[in-house]
Amino acid sequence: MDTFIEFFSFRDPSIVSVVIGAILLTASSAVVGTFTFLRKKALVGDAVAHSVLPGICLAFILSGTKNPLILIIGAFITGWLSLVIIDAITQRSKLKEDTAIALVLSVFFGIGILMLTNIQHSGNAAQTGLDSFLFGKAAALVGTDLIVFSVVAVILILTVTLFFKELKIIAFDANYAKALGLPVKAIDLLLTTLTVLAVVTGIQAVGVVLMAAMLITPAAAARFWTNDVKKMTFIAAIMGAISGLAGAYVSFIAPSMPTGPWIVMIISAIALSSFFIAPKRGIFSRYFSQRKLQIQIMDENLLKALFHLGETDEEMFKGRTESEIIEKRYFPKKRLTASLKRLRRQGFLEKTHGNWLFTEAGKRKGQRVVKLHRLWELYLSTYVRIAPDHVHEDAETIEHIITPELEAELERMLEYPEMDPHEERIPY
């Protein structure tokens, strides 16, 4: 508890530098990463992250110092150059983008490792800590670094805000953006530049190896929570900031724990949780939605079978045994029993002397399912010109998802028909 209070009191300037730096880097990277993710260029971030190492080494060799601004400029040049090369290989050869990315990534990273090894054996005392760019060392952030990173983070966030509409359109449909007269190539170049800038500023916190995760993971996690790009960008930034703060805290309470890897671990845990618990798009939510739909289909098919039996006997409220129902339409015994009990609880069926029969509400619901089935069969045979003996299977699926609005539109289009393509009456 004492360490918690000490950390969040922010009395130590070094803690302030690490926390603010980590939050700015992770949040701004997540904002840019949202559009990289939506453009389906997740691997591009990985390529850039590995391609900046030779730029860092070259900047150090030329300047002889670890000035963060100089190192960022060097990293930016080689990172941006790597994307230009990937684009050129993709457009001017038969190699696919993923192959070009793998090629450029390995070559640039290999050159970077060679240069870093040469620097470490050069005897230059200033090179101490340069290898931290491989895995990151957010705990080493100082006031000078914070100023540079703050400026870059503000530039990234402001640029995305100013060009948000254009970036959103291009992310989803570049051809539509071109038709609107937008400078697609220029905006694509802007996104590329922002991606490189986000990567080169984040490498000191999480390193070149883990930076791609920091760029893409918040966006991937945020995608599970919303379909709105603006909300997705905001959520990704919040998730990135939380991971930056939490990673700095873990590093504070356990000094042997590196900040960068913990930032990635925490955002990965947030993403993994989102994959499972996010509403509508999460695994649990989708499972329960599918389960609910399966139950709905089972119940409606059962009511439809009972309605067909009523049509055959011309007696809708006659009691039926489970054997009669299965003879009309096969249902697994356990699922049939569960569905009958469920429909009874919902007030659609009654049980008398071991027989199952409609309530008035159940009869209306079964009648509607039959009606939708036959309307859809007639629509397919009339407007889509499908033979009557080929429409049944499609109607079996569609009948369960037709909304009242679509039902009314079908009735209007078909002029309230009385018979379906099989000369069976459509009940109203």
C-alpha cells in the first residue's frame, strides 16, 4: 500500500518522467495504430519497428551522442525508407506484400544488429545503453526525452484529429475516397509517416522487438468494443494509456521487472479479456447469441410442426404426443422435450393428459412462422425466378430472421397472396 501511495503521489521527478512518457507513447501509438489496423497493415508496423535499428545506430555513429531527437531522426529515415522499399517491391515485382515485408524486415534488422555489435566493440563509452532500443527501457526516460516524446505525441494526435475523416474513409474504401476526389496517395503517405513516427518514438519504451504489439494490440482490442471508428480510436488510446501506466507501476514495485515488456504484457491481457468479454463481438457474447438463435430456431420449428399438424387435421388446438410431433418432423428427443417445456413456460403450449397443444399465443406464433416461410418461397419463385422445388431450404433459414418491417414489405410486393408456390394456403 505504501508503494502504491508513493507511486501515485508523483513526488519523485523520475517517476513522473517515466509515467508521463509511457502514457504519451502508448496512447499516441494506439491512435495511429487504429488506422494501420483498419487498413489491414498490421505487419507494416512490425517491419518499421525492426527497420529503425540501423537508423538509430547510424545516427549515433554520425553524432557520437544518444540525443533522443537525433536518434529519432535517424530511426525515422530508415523506418520510412523501409516502407518505400516494401511498396516498390510490391508494385514492381510479383512478390506479395507479406513476402516483401518479411524480406525488408529481416535485411534491415540484420544490418542494425551488425551495426550495433560494431558500436559495442568500438570502445565509445557513450554507447552504453544503446542496446536498450532492442527491448526498451522506459525506466531510463529523463526530462529531455519527455520533452521530445511529448512534442511527437502531440503532433501524432493533432494530425490524426485534423485528418480523421480522410483517414477513416481511406481505411475502409480507398476507391470511394478516390471517387470523392480525395488525394489518396498523399493521405496514405501521411498515414505511413505517422506510423513510422509512432514507432520511432515508442521504441525507447518497449523496444523494436515489441513496438509492433504496442501499435496494433490496443486497436485490435478496441475493435471488439465498438463499430464506431471515433469511439474505437478513443478506446484504443485509453487502453494504451492504461497499459503504459500499469507497466510503469509494475516496474516501480519490482525494479528487476522491465517496463516495456510489462506494458506489452498488460495490453495483451486487456486484449485477451476483450476477445472474451466484449459485448456483441466477444467470444462469450457471440456464443450466447448463437445459442439463443439456436433455441429460437428450435422453438419456432416446433411450433411450425404443430401448426402443420393442425392444418392436416383441421384442428389447431388438438393435443399431440411427442411421437406424433417427431413423425411430422424429426427432432432429437432431448431437445424436443426441452423445447416443449420451454414453450410451456413461455405460455405458448399447454400439457393435458400427456399431450401438448397450442395456447392462443402459441397458435399465432406458429402461424406467423408458417406465413413467413411461404411468403419467402413465393418471393424467391416470383422475383428471383427460382424453381418452386428449390426454395424450401432457403425459406427454412430466412423465416427465423424476417423482421416485421420486411414482412410488411413482402406482403405489399406480393399483393397479399393467398397461396405459395406449392399451392399451400398462406395464413394471415
